[in-house]
Amino acid sequence: MPFARYVEPGRVALVADGPLKGKLVSVVDVIDQTRALVDGPGSGVPRQQIRLNQLHLTKFRLKYAFTAPTRLVRKAWTDAKLNEKWTESQWAQKLANKEKRAQMTDYDRFKLTAARVKRNRARTAVFKSLKVKAARAGTFGKKNIPKAAAKKVRTKKA
């Protein structure tokens, strides 16, 4: 499968390392094979060079001229409503969930485990009842399980 995300002017990236970790930036210019000039007016990142191995490229791309000044990058950023699009993306939601889990206390982790146990027990009970019902109908498994037969009445022999 060919690459879909290229390091190009206008490409939005997430900083993966360093003091700006977790902030969105837009590539303004490619300096050489290892560095790019980035600007993040919507996330509070000043224009600077950054190593490409510190960036994770996103699917978003802004349209502005080659080596555009910060004011044009800011205008493209706000016109594209990039901050709203980013917060709605699955990637941002996963990062937010990861942050929530990191902030959990011992008691929160205990409550989460207890809730999972309760959910899994209910899920297992429903699954088993559906499995038995399907087996009785002959749509699941190799053997037909007969419905509960009436118990034979035991009589005493004379």
C-alpha cells in the first residue's frame, strides 16, 4: 500500500517527543531530510525547526503558500477549524482516554475492575442462555439437547 501522508507544507503533525510533546503543529517548510520548519499558532507552538523523527503525521492538511508567515498559517488553521476536527478524531480521543487512565487512583482502578467483573458475568450468563437455546433448536453444536423432559413417577413394585 503506498504512503498516504507525506511531509509537505501544510501537513499537520503531532509532536511526539520533547518539551512540546502532544501539541499540534503544521509543517511550513522542509529544511532537509531530517528537519522541518513548523508552526503551531492554534496550539501555542512558536515557529521553529524540529526533527522529523519527533513528528507523527496526521491525516489533516492545511492549504497555504510555501513558507507562509505565521498570520497566514493561523488564518488557514482557524478557517479549517483544525482544533475542533482534532478533538473529534479517534486519535485525540485515544490520547485523552490514555491521559484519564494515567490520572486514575487506586480506588478508581478497583471500581473499574469491579464494574468489568459485573459486566462480564452478565455477558457470560446471556451468552450461555443463547447457546443452550440454539443447541435445543439444533442450530448450534453437534448434539440436539432435548427440552427438559417430565420426570418419571416412580412406582413401588408389588
